Amino acid sequence: GAVVSQHPSWVICKSGTSVKIECRSLDFQATTMFWYRQFPKQSLMLMATSNEGSKATYEQGVEKDKFLINHASLTLSTLTVTSAHPEDSSFYICSARGDREHEQYFGPGTRLTVT
Amino acid sequence: GQNIDQPTEMTATEGAIVQINCTYQTSGFNGLFWYQQHAGEAPTFLSYNVLDGLEEKGRFSSFLSRSKGYSYLLLKELQMKDSASYLCAAMDSNYQLIWGAGTKLIIKP
């Protein structure tokens, strides 16, 4: 199956700093990538959908100026959490869609802890 | 609105069979997905149904009834490693996944 990687797998940062998370599709071209957030014992929450070469579409309640998404190529999307606060601590997961609309592959996730 | 319902938690015994139900309401429909998620890990794909009926894949089977907006995931010969959360997700007319809250499955020896 298709492989999606995320880097870093975990990160600890201080409040007020910014953190960048990378999502890569390793063996296919991803026209669309999705960013999710998951708090403990809760389901996935879609944050935004990004298409290569265009601006991301954010879900209601997600601050686009705080969560910057860049999808500059067909194999890479980045999520930057700006001015992170402890409440941003969460498990961030990306997924990528290839040519087939119903196929979506998940990355392993990035655990962010803001102190 | 769009909605997915599935039980919050289920308990079953090792070696037994368990059925996890899911009902959905979406704007349009392009398939029903089941994912498995172990604690601290990302979801992994289990099954995809877009036509009515039962799809069998080893110990796991998934059923879909589009007219009833209903699906279930059937796990046979349960193993301790099957303890996980099982996420039901329906794909709407925009090919966006609408996620259920997940069913935590606890397997007891």
C-alpha cells in the first residue's frame, strides 16, 4: 500500500514558539492532503484540507493564522503551529489522497507537547 | 446535518465474535470506511464498502446497507491484539470523510 510519513514523530516545545510538522507521500503523488487533530480519548477532528498549489480550506473554528498549512508539492505538506500554547498539545495526523478519491492513507502522527 | 453514530465501548472475550454497528447520515455517499486505531497510533485502514453487502477479509468482515444508512464491522476469532478503537467514517458527495467518535473494543481473556 501507499506510504505516508510524518516528521517529527514527537516534539516538545516551549509556549510561544512555533513548530513545523511535515507530511510526505513516499511512493505516490498526493493531490490532496488532510490534517487532523486528536485529543486523548476523542475521535479525529479534521482541521484543514490542502490541495497542491492552492490555499488550504480550514474547518470551522480552526484559526488559519495559527495553523499555517503549505502544500507546495505533490509529495509534501507542512503544518506550522505558530505561537504554540499548552492547549495546542495534541496528536496531529496527516493523510494523503492519491488519484482515487476513496483512497486516503494516514501518516503515523506527530505528538506535540507544549510546555 | 451529517452524522455518524457508533457505540462508545464494547467488551468481548478472546476467541469470540463481535459486531460493531455504525449508522450514518451524509450529504451524498461515496463509501463507508472502517479504521482500526491502537492507543497512541494513527488509524490503519481495514475496509471500504460502497455497494450493499458483505465484504470478507480474513477475520474481519464489513457489511453495508445503503438504504438503511447502516454498516457493521464483524471481528471473528478475537485476539488480544484486536483491543483498539474502531472508527467508522462515511465519505460524502465532496469525497470528504465524516468520522464517528470511535468504538473502544476491550478484549478479555
